[in-house]
Amino acid sequence: MAPASRGSRSACRGDVGSLGAVEQTHFDLVIIGGGPAGYGAALYGASAGLNIALVEKDKVGGTCLHRGCIPAKEMLETAAVVRTVAHAGEFGVLVEPVGLEWSTVMERKQSVIDKLVGGVTGLLKNRKVTILNGAATLGANRTVTVVGGEDGSETATLSADAVILAPGSVPRVIPGFEPAGPVVTSDEFFDIDGVPEHAVVIGGGAIGCEFASTLADLGSAVTILEALPKILPGCDSDVTRVVLQSFKKKGIDIRTGVAVTGHSPNGSGGTTVAFGDGESIDTDLVVVSVGRSPYTEGLLGDGAGVRVAERGFIEVDEQYRTGEPSVWAIGDVIATPQLAHVGFAEAICVIKDILGEDAVPVDNANVPWAIYCQPEVAFAGLSEDAAKAAGIDVVTSKHRFGGNSRAMIIGQTDGLVKIIAEQRADGTAGKLLGVHMVGPWVTEQLSGGYLAVNWEATVDEVAAFIQPHPSLTELFGESVLALTGRSLHG
Ligand code: FAD
């Protein structure tokens, strides 16, 4: 791929907003979509000297900052504070019974979002990225038409040496469960007006489990309805077992292998959800959490030349090229793991490709996964079942937080670390294939395991590194050490 030219005019670089004020119409790079993938590409590309326009039809930050990662984790943190206060007596700290001031819960969530959006927007402006508010449509030969303004009457036509499509995704909806009244998707969840007495979460994937965990810790009675035989598909079975036990302790009722068939509002704000073989449940809130669909509405105009596959994902090759010269697609709109950090990594890869540098694409099988329910889940690489299904001989090591000093100190001993390593011909453990964690703050502990798996390190190599004491990460160290055939505490 030829490097982009750099000679564009820069009359309004760094400006935000009004299409009427667009003086410059040709850019090195036009990016459609201001979520993590799009703004990530803009920040990285601008830091490499590209002259960039970023077009966003809603708010810079995308799903992640406004309706996804950030509000979800912020509300999980409120739930964590509730748990901490509820258990304060165990530490000899005597507090009044916990109460929730919902307006403060909402204000804090919004203030975190606002600060992050302000930070990203500030970085983009400092790097002279031109941000345009409007809906963009790609036409022939990398022409991008933008429609915006208060009444949608402003337009601008941009051209570019390169275009990145990063329009993201939207919540998938089950027919009959369109968001209205007590039925919400993740788009509406973060604006609910209080903690419901009872909630049904449809879907036991990562996001569904985060919602269930949040609501249960805030005081709701929660039922998860999952059509598949188990929740958290893709996680190692030992990890899922710990989550199941912990969710049961919270009082979350988990029903697997049941599909919802409809619901009928009860006239007092709630509804009755029908599921399975003629069963039903009355509830105050239904959270539909059944995955996300790629979003390409209005994106591709005549002559865009970009192919959309059957399931709605934009087709790309291993370098995220669409097949149309100098047009790339990244983030949730392509069929790669729908994660913000994958979007960032794809963005970096594409910018390098645009610059004509070597770009190593993301290894989708080994990306880090983090699920922030309580207990948290984090993993990278193969689960034991997946390794065996792939015909790989493995050895495993499993250690529980119950014996870890820091976990005892903080009073959170549910959970484990499991290592999956390839078995050498002599029966000893070789390369690390998977690191799976469930328990306190494991989302903050995965990086060592992620690095080891992606570095294709062996058990002996990783075991030589030390972990601080007392720390939760000692459990990762112990689990790897045990695979060398010797151990300390394990
Ligand atoms: P998006 O973030 O969806 O952004 C796309 C942007 O493009 C939007 O702002 C949209 O308005 C804009 N756009 C679309 N079409 C046009 C157009 N034609 N013209 C102009 N603008 C357009 N991921 C994680 O990694 N960690 C997590 O903990 C995590 N938690 C999540 C929790 C929830 C509840 C949800 C819903 C998602 C979560 N995700 C998480 C997923 C993460 O939010 C997405 O993977 C990420 O936001 C995708 O980034 P993106 O840039 O591809 O798309």
C-alpha cells in the first residue's frame, strides 16, 4: 500500500463541528465513526503526522464511552462499593445500613463519561484532527458526503487519499422485545430511573452477566434467561463454575437452555416474560443482552465498492482492507472480537498499512478478554476444552484464591487461576496456550498471562519471573511454577 500524500491544506485542522465552516475538503485520511476504533485511528494517525478528518454523527467516544464499557464499569463500581460497605462489619468498621441515592449514582456515571469524552476530544484537537459532526456516506473514489447541522441541512463533501470505516455496532434485538417501557437494551440501561425489585436479563454472555451482577449487588432479584446450554460461552468450564457458584450466592437465578417467546406488559410498569416450555416470570425490568449487530445504515453510497457479508459485517482481508483501493474497515463493523481494545489495535495496524510500514494484524484467537462481573473473569488463549477439541495434548495447573494471602486480606477468596500448557513428548509442560482467571481484580492481572501466551513463552521461561508479595498475581506465578514439576505453596 502506497503511503498517503501529506500536502493537504490545513485551514481548519483541529476544528470541531459545523459543516458550514469546512474550508478544507481534501485530507490524507477521512475516518467515519468516532468510537474507539475511529478515534483510535485518528489519534495514532495524527501522531504519525497524517492530516485527518473524523466524522461522527452522534458523540465522539461511540458505544464504549457513552453506552458500553465505561458506564457499565462505572455502575459495577457503585455495586462494588455497596458490597464493600455491606461487609464493612467483617473489618470492624461499623456503618449504617446501605442506602442508594440514585441521582448521585447517575451523576457520577455521567461525570466519568464527560471527563473521558472531554479528554479524547482535547487530544484530537491538540493533534489537529478535524472533527465533523454529521452522518457520513462513502461514495466512489474515496469521496465522503457528510450531512449534519441542527436540521440536517448542512452538507460537506470530502475527498481523501485513504478512508477508514469505523461505524461500530448496535444492540441486537429479539423480535417482540423491542426496547420500550420495561424492556431495555444496553442503549437504554444506563438511564434507568432506579433499582428494579426484579429484573430479567435475557442473555448470559459477558455483557448480560455484567448487568446481572450489577443489579443483584444493587439489590434486585435477578433472573438470567439464556438460550444456550451454559452462560459465558467461550470461558473455561472451571471459570464458569466459579461464576455460577458466586452468582448463586448473590441470589441470581440462572436458567439455561431456555428461549424467551414473548412478554405481556402488566399495566403497572412491569411485564410478564414467557420462556421455555410454557413458563413465565413477572418482572419490573427486562434487559435484552443478546449480542451486537454491525451497523452500516447510510454508510455506503453509490460506487463505494465495499462488500457487506451476509451477517452485516463489512468484508475485509487480514490487513483490514475492504477490497476497494485505500478503504479499510475496523472495529465492531468487521467480524473480529467486538472489543474496544481490539478496535484500538486494528486502528494502529491500519495506520501502519497506510504509511507503508509493516503491520502485524491482531491474532484474534489470543486477544485479552475481560468481564467485569463480580467475580471478575479474564482470559487469553485456549480453554482446556478448546485445546482438547483442537487435538492438542495439554497439561493444566489450577490454583485457588482461597490460599492467597492478599485475597484473604481483602476478603475476596472466591476464584482461581488456571494455566493450559502444551504437553511435550516427555510429558512435561511446554508453551503456555491459555491463561484463565476468575476472582478479585483479575481484569487487572491478566496482562502477564496475555503477554506470555502471545510471546509463545514456555512454562520454564515464565516461572523464572517473580511476582510481588503479598499480591493477587502471586497466584499466576504459583500456577505456572507448579507446571515445572516443583512448587512453593501450590
Ligand atoms: P462504536 O463504539 O459503536 O462507535 C461507532 C461510532 O460511529 C458511533 O459513535 C456512531 O455514532 C458512529 N457512526 C456510525 N455510522 C456513522 C456514519 N455513517 N457517519 C458518522 N458516524 C457514524 N469492550 C471492551 O473492550 N471492554 C468492555 O468492558 C466492554 N464493555 C461493554 C459493555 C457494554 C454494555 C457494551 C454495549 C459494549 C461493551 N464493549 C466492551 C464493546 C465496545 O463498546 C465496542 O467493542 C466498541 O465500542 C466498538 O468500537 P467501534 O469504534 O468499532 O464502534
